[in-house]
Amino acid sequence: MKVHVFLVLVLFAAAAEAQQFDTAVSNPDPLLSAEAMLPLPEQHHVTTTVPLTLVELEAAALVNNAEVHAAARQVAVAEARKGSAGALDDPSFMYRGWGTPLDKPWDLNQTQHMFMFSQELPGGGKRQLRARLADDDAEVTKAELEIKKRDVLAQVRRSFYELLRNQDELRFHDEQAALARQGLESARIKYVVGKVPQQDMLKAQIALTRLIEHLVMLQQDSDLARSRLNTLLGRDPGEPLEVLGAYSPPTKLPGLIDLEKIALDNRPELMAISTAIRQDETRTQLAEKSFNPDYTLNGGYMLMPEGSAYRNTYMVELSVTLPWLNRGRHGAEIAEASALVTARKADYESRRAAVFAEIQESLVRARVAQRLAGLYGDTLRPQAQAVLKATLAAYQADRTDFLNLLDSQNTTLDVELDYIKAASELETRLADLERAVGAPLRRSTDNSSTGSVGDQVLDVKPAQEVR
């Protein structure tokens, strides 16, 4: 009886093992469909365009950007206006005929003919002040052009580092996908021979799906950044574009006081308001000149009727305005011009405070990004990569389970992405800081440093105009 029971148990065990083997053979690999959705690196890295550096992109933006073109045209208009601002009004010519007999309207020999030339002459100093106003107006439009250039350059830098970050994330994604394929191949072998449960295979499929989702979002961000950068360059938004560069985060940043001094000399908005203040002061002087009379000089030739003692005569006429009799109007004009100067100075103080606040905010954000980039680059990245390599080796040697491998891979992915974002964020914040001070920040190597990659200090270039 015991022999029969033993034989039945053996048959049941064999049948169960055969069923498990048939299921493994007949069912398709649950990882194949997800793995097939991961493209190979060369499938999204192939490009026929020549990568552009940040310097090349900035130069192209200054030449081709539509907003810069529009601001430059305004400068050309203001420059053209300078030639006419201090000029005299057009002279006038007048003909007058009188004394023609009504009974002989055709007898022009009896008519007195007068030909007159007239020219208005403004009071002393008014033409010079009007020319100075036009010069200041041209300076204001030039400052507005500089503002637009700085804005465009800051946007180009942001888009450049966003696209550069995206390219770095794609390269890292390829590395993670290669590691994932190695782990999946090991898991597939173990699953076929029955060493790992189906639950681990489902977890592996979820990990693959996360990589696919990550790739989709990277491709979306890449298309958006490329579209923005193309638009800034005055090109078609869908035109292919690749960038070439590297992160060079500094270890030192200028102090707040130094940055504020630089902004006072270089920030285009402050320069524009300063020029506008000077322009309003000139308007005040011009309003005060309104008490100086203006003159109108007339000169003419007169042809007298036949029989006159003197047939050919001339006339001279001088008219003078009397502004003293309209003292109320001119006094109000002077008061208005003086009030504009006071209001403009208050606007300058308000704008300066806003610029200083912008510098402070940009500096704080840059320092935070600097610390995060250092933390990820010097500490977290090496730790996560070392843990991932050790976990992968342990899994291949059957010393850990697949769940630990997935956790280690996800942790490494998050740390690497955070580092890339932190490095890109630091470059973006430095671009914002340059925009806030209105001058480029030159990075020079610190000779006293130990020579590490990030040992650089920001040094400010002399005040210069963007051309």
C-alpha cells in the first residue's frame, strides 16, 4: 500500500513539474514587449547637424533674433531723428497782389505785387536743447536695445543648458538601459530555470516601464528646449539643433556688495532711467527758455504799379513773441518738467531697489544650486554608483534578490538625474545672476586651488556694451 502511495506522489510531482515547464515554454517572455520599447542609443543620438557651442548660439541670437532686430530698428529711428531735432523750421514764401482795379481785373500793371520770404527763429539756446533731447532719446533707445539683448542672451543660456542637460540625461539613460538589460538577462535565465518567482519578473517589467516613461519625458523636454532655442535664434522651431558644451560650476561667487556696484555701472535699465533723468532735466531747461522770445523775420520784394515814383521796392518785417504776457502757461510748463524730474528720480530709486533685490535673489539661488551640485557630484554620485555595481555583482552571484537590484538601480538613476539637474540649475542661476548685474561674469581659474574640476572663481568683466 505504501508503495502505491509513493508512486502516486511521484506521478503528481512529475506532472506538476511538466506543467510548470510547459507554461514557461508556451507563455511568451513577459519582458520582451517592454524591452522592445527601449530604443538603442544610436536610435535617438543620430543627427546630421553640427553641434553648436554657447558662444556660437549667443552670437547667432544677437544677429538673427527678431526682438533684437525690432529694438535695433528703433535705435535707427532715434538716430535719424537727431538730424532734424535742432534744425530750423521750414522757411515760407508768400505772394500778395493788391490794388487791382475791379473794372479792369486783367490790368495787372495797376496791381501792387509783393513777394515775401519768411523764417521763424527760436529764442537763444532752444535749438541746442532740442538737439540734446534727441541725443538723449537715442541713448534711451540704445539702452532699451541693450536690455533686449541681455534678455535674449539670458534666455539662450537657459535653453542651452536645458538642452545640454537633456542630452546628458539621454546619455545616462542609455547607460541605465544597458545595466537594465544585463540585469534582465540574468533574471530571465533564473526565471526560466525556476530560481526566481514570477513576482520578480513583474517588478522587472515595472522597472522597464519606468525607463520607457523616463525616455518619453526626456524626448518631450528635448523637443521643447530645441524649439525655444531655435525661436531665439530666428530659425524654424522644428529645425534640428544639437549643442556642445560642458558644465564648469565655480566654487566661489562674488559678494553682494561687489555685484551691486557692478549693476550700477552696467545694468541697462538703470542706465536708461539715468539717461531719461538727464533728458527730463533738459526739458526743464527748455521750459525755462520759453520766457525767451521767438522771432519771425520777413523780407520781400514789391513791384509797384506803372506810374509810381519808385516801381521797385522792398520790405523787411520783424515780429517778436511776448512770453511775459503768458507767464501762467510757461510757469506751469516749468513746474511740470520739474515734477517729471523728481518722479523719474524716484523711479530710479525704486528700480535700483528692485535690481538689488533681484541680485540678492539670484545670488541666493546660485549659492543653493552650487551647494547641491557639490553635494551630488562629490558625495552622492560616487556612493550610488558604488552601491549599484556591488549590488549587480551580488545579484549575478546569487547573493541578493532582484528587488534589491531594482532599488539600487532606481536610486542611482534618481541621484544621477538630480546631479545633472543641479549642475544645469547652477549654470542657469549664473545666467540669471549675469542678467541681474547686466554684465557677463568671466570665470578664471583659482591658482590657489588644488586643481579640482570645480575650483574656479567668478570674475566680472569690465563694463562693456553688447554688440
